[in-house]
Amino acid sequence: MSPPPSSNLRTYLPDESWFRFRPRGIHGAPHTTRVLVWADAIANAVAGPGAL
């Protein structure tokens, strides 16, 4: 399985105002985005498109 194209990553980027603390750094918005992208890719691979 390969990750979604990097050009689509901005689609998954959460709004920084959603974070209680500074949304940058190792577990900030970029990390959250990667987790959401992979969760979506895995759900689609396991359960079919649109599963998540």
C-alpha cells in the first residue's frame, strides 16, 4: 500500500484553532494530518472506499 499523493495532504490538514496547545511540533497539526491520512487509507483498503 502506498500513501495518498502528497498534493492531497492539505485536504486533511486540521484547522489550527482546534488545538488547545501550540499546533506545531512533533505532535501538532502536521502529525495529526499524517495520522488522519493513514487512517483513511487503511480504512479504505480494509473496508472499502468511504469507510472512514
